[in-house]
Amino acid sequence: MSSKNDQSNKFSSTRRKLLMGIAALPAVPLLASTGLLSTPAFAQAPATSEVNTTGLAVTDTEVTVGILHSVTGTMAISETGSVQAEKLAIDQINAMGGVLGRKIKFIQEDGASDWPTFAEKAKKLLVNDKVAAIMGCWTSASRKAVLPVVEQYNGMLYYPTFYEGLEQSKNVIYTGQEATQQILAGLDWVAKTKEGKTFYLIGSDYIWPRTSMKIARKHIEGHLKDSSVVGEEYFPLGHTQFNSVINKIKLKKPDVIYAAVVGGSNVAFYKQLKAAGIDLSKQTLLTISVTEDEIDGIGGENIAGAYSSMKYFQSLDNPNNKEFVAAFKKMWGEKTVIGDVTQAAYLGPWLWKMTVEKAGSFDIDKVAAASPGIEFNKAPEGYVKIHDNHHLWSKARIGLAQPDGQFKVVFETPDLIEPDPFPKGYQ
Amino acid sequence: MFSDYSLAELGSIFVMQGFAGLILFSVFVLMALGLAIIFGQMGVINMAHGEFMILGAYVTYFTSQFFLNYLPGLFGAYFFLAMILAFFAAGALGMAVEWLMIRRLYKRPLDTLLATWGLSLILQQLYRTVFGPREVGVELPEWMMGSLPVTDMVEVQINGLFVMGLTIAITIAVALLMYKSSWGKQVRAVVQNRVMAGAVGINTEKVDRYTFGLGCGIAGVAGSAFTMIGSTGPTSGQLYIVDTFLVVVFGGAQSLLGTIASAFTISQAQSTMEFFLSGSMAKVLTLLGVVIILMLRPQGLFVIKVRR
């Protein structure tokens, strides 16, 4: 990771400006005398005064964005992939000539898995560094902490994680799925193909699993035929002993175990399911919290046979994704895996670049206004589009976990699903 | 909730539930033994206990990788070697920490809390820098996975049996060491009266260092064993620290027997309540029970008289 930072430091802005200033000095009188001054030195780039009317960190050659994730603390395990994806996207955009003729320079801050720190660092990025956009946050708690800051200081946040919904802001673009995009299609699929009638819901005990399970329960009881929830359980974050609940599951014999367990608990849950003799090739298990990243820790052999409901899997077979996976592995090593959120994080810088170019300006208000309708054809997950509510239209997919830690895509919705952060009848 | 089930089903569920409680009991004892020695015998509040466990887990991971790559034929047996290596790695780190830090703090037990908490943060970040922030998956040999079917309904987890066996072996070893060996006699003498122990010729510094190392070593073995049931990552140690202190404090800090009794009480209460209530509720009630009992009996379940 440090090698990447070094590279960005090479574009040290002061040194560059200094060099350019020296180079430009003798040219100015010459150009003026020949009447060529009206042609700017950077022909393709519009003048800074036009594209930046609010004092953001934009120069004639550079624009600064912020990356705000946890690289220390308990969330570092999850957020590392997002940081890597965002740096890759920025690298690729710079290789193509940058945004409005300006190279993207990033300032990376560490949220340290601590929500007040996230808010503080977001404020630092917006107030001191005047970044044009922030790619960041991962947990809902960190987003909730940062939200008032980006709204107060009028910043732009690109948030990558699938989350519980019930939120919308002018200052945030949600590049992950909101709950209904992730949950409903998956439940419909499992009810149809696995003839699942009885569901056992199990999750970690905080806002995302609880809200997601509420939506799942409403959908199971209200929209699926003769289906019911036979159990609903939450465990404190970090819980490591699941033998009792596994016994309960054995007793209730649900058709489908629907799981949203996160973090270290996730690993313990699947290891103990396997040890307890629950064979996932016979017992259907659908999860909304396991991506390729998590399987790294769980171990492919412990979770093979489970289904996961996501919008992206590393094994997706399309040209965009093949290119993306190859570039990602080239930059971060052959062994790294790419999960759903990592891909969503990769979209952030690209969507921002396209929005800025459509708006013809880095100004936050213009970018926010230009966001709806932005289309990205080169997304690894396939075509995506920003909705009026600042979420993405995206597909839902079901992957079957393989012993090698990858997923085999067994289902995808034919059309893009409309984001609906405030779903009627599900609250 | 039981009206829908046949008697046979209920019977087997109770058997399995009892077994789940026993597994939890073994896990608690294994977690707490190392701390019982360090906190109970030496009075050092070791907040970095979880990190010593995770060192053991990482040693297990690297041993498994080594066997996979170089000795695939012996993979089935690697776990035993891994546990021994985990013991010595965590023990050696423990002795180094004792020498650098803890020995300066014996007279200020409350400060060990801050110092070892700082140590736990340092170790976490060290693991993150050296081993990477992502969790690693420790591959188990085939024979340690899955379960033995006893009847149609009753299945016994192999890794559960393994943890139980290991816990019994280590507990007996520690008990023999503490109560039957001359070294154990020295340890107990130092605990009960440091000055007098020194006066009769016991090298108290050396005893302290080895006791601390032993506690950390056992933590390493526990961490190694827990790769079977939990996660291995830089912060995974944090998952165990609360339960560990709970068991040791509830049992009465100076008593090994108390630790075992308290692990039994808490694990049985927890696993029974988890079965009848939801997971979070069970945890709340367990903690509430422990708080009330500690209010009535601040020294914990078992107390031995110690001259301070």
C-alpha cells in the first residue's frame, strides 16, 4: 500500500507548480507579444475560474479528492478493499487524462473504525483540504456520523456499501444497493427455485441486520405465498458461540436460513454450522453479508454450498469485469479477492468524473444537480445509472459459494432494479 | 414451544443442547486458564490476553500453510505441532513483555491495566501491518471437521470433542504444575507473600517471568484451538477478552477451581438461555446475573485467604 502513496507523493503539488511556473515564465512575454496568449497553455482544460467558483482544491493541473476509510481498527478488514478499488479507479482516470484536464490527487485519511473520528476527518478534508469529493465510509454508523458534516460544509460523498436504506441526501451518492434491491429479488428467487416456505432469520444485533430482517419478514409474510418466518435471532457483535441457535435451527427445520451475521461472528457461525453437521448442499442458506472478502476469513470449505445475494461477484462473466479483475490483481497482487463493496467503491471515482464532466464544473451544487441520469457503461457489474434519489439502478444476483472461495452466479434479475430507499409497506 | 415435537426429538435436542453447553464450558475454561494464572496469581490485569491468543492463531495459520506447501502428507497431524509452537511463541512474547514492562509495575496493579491495554493496541496494529488487515482462513485437516452421528438426530461435533479433550489435558497439567511441583510451590509462595518468598531464597523475578510466560503460552494454545471455531484476524482477540475477564473475576481471581466453577455456571446459563430466548437477551441476562452475584459476593465465587 505504501508504494501507492509514494507514487502519489511524487505528484507533490508544490514542486510541480514550481517547476511549471519556472518553465512558463519565459514563455509568457513571448506568447503575449505574438498574440497567442488567448490560447491557454492547456488547450483541452477549461480555466480554473470557470470550473471552480467555490474555492475547492482545484488548480490548473490538479484536483484533490479525499479517501476516508478505516485502515486501522476492527473495520480495516472490510474497508481495505474499498481503498484499493478507489485508488485503482483514480489511477486509471489519471492515465486517461484526468477530469476536465486535471489529474486527480488524493488525500487519504484514516477513520480508525471510530465514528467520531470519521466525522472529524471528513470535516478536515472539507474545510482544510477543500476536497472536491470524498470517497469513503463503510459502516452505516460511520456514514451517519459523516452525513451532517458533508451537508453542513456542502461536500460530496460517494458511499460504497450496501446498506439499510431510509436515507437520501443531496450530498451523498450511494453506489451500493439499498436494502430492497438486495433483499427482495433474492427472497423471490429462493422461494421459487428452492420452494422455500419457512425461513429462519439470523443476524448481528445492529441497525443494518435489524432493518434488513424487518424488510425480509414483511416480504416473506406479505408477498410470498404461504410462507412464514419460524425464527428470528440477533446476536451481539463479536459473538462467537452459535451452538445453541444451531440446535434451535435443527429443531425448527426451516427450508431457508436467511443470514446477516457480520465480522468475526460470521466466521464462527459458518465454522460451527459445518461442525454441527449442517450440510449446506442440503440445507438452503441465503446470506446478505458474505462476499469474497468474508470467505477469505471463513474458509471456502466451510461455506461451500451457501447462496449469497449481492449485485456483484468477482466471477461475473463480462468483458468489463475481466478487465477490472485483471487490473485490480495487477495493482494489488494475485491473491487479493474482490467483493461486492469493493466493486461499488470502484464506481465512486468514475461516477464523480462523469458527473463533473457533464456539469462542466467541480462545484458541489452543480455536481449534485448533474448526478441523476449519469450512466456508466464500463462498470464491472454491468451498466449502472444514477437515480433521482442518488442511489444506483442495479441488478440483483445470487451466487453459489464454491470451495475455492469464489461464487458461481446462478441467477441475475433480467432488468435493473429501481432503488427505493423509502420502501412503502416495508417500514 | 415444545408442543409440536415428538418425545424423541425433544430428548435428542436436550442431549445436543447439553453438549453445546459443555463445549462452551471448555471454550471458557481454555480462554480463562491463562488469565487466571496471570491475573489470579500475579494480580496483573492483562488486557492484551486476547492478542496473545491471536498470536497462537497466527502461528497455527502459518504452520498449516507450511505443511500444505512442504509436507502435504503430514497435514493431518499439523495441528498438534501448531499448538506446541503457539505455546512457545506466545510464551516467549509473554516473557519479553514481562521483562520490558510488567516487572516494573507489580506494585501498581491498576497501571498494568493501562499498560497492557496499550500493548494490546500495539500488538493489534503490528499484526495488521505484518499479516495484513484481512482475516485469514485456517484450513483444518479433514478428520477434525464435521460431526459423529450418534443417532438420527444427535450429532456430536468433532472439534467440540477436541476442545474438550484439550481443555481437560491442559487443566490437569496446570493443576499438577501449580499444586504438585516445587516450581508451583514457589509460585504460590510468591503470590502469598512476595517479600518472605524472596527472603527464603526464591528468585521471585524468575518465578514471575516464567509464570507470566506460562499464562501467555496457555493463551497461545487457546488461540490455536479457537481457529477451529472462530476467526483469525488482527482484532479477533477482542472477541474473547470480555468473556475471559468475566469468567476469571466471577470465579474469584485467586482460585483455579473458582475459574472452572464460574466457567461452568456462565456457560450453562448462557447456552440454556440462548436456546429459550434470543441471543442478545441471553447475553444481557447472563451479565445481569453476574453483576448481581458480584454485588453480593465481591470476591467472586471462591476465595482463598491471601496476605497482602
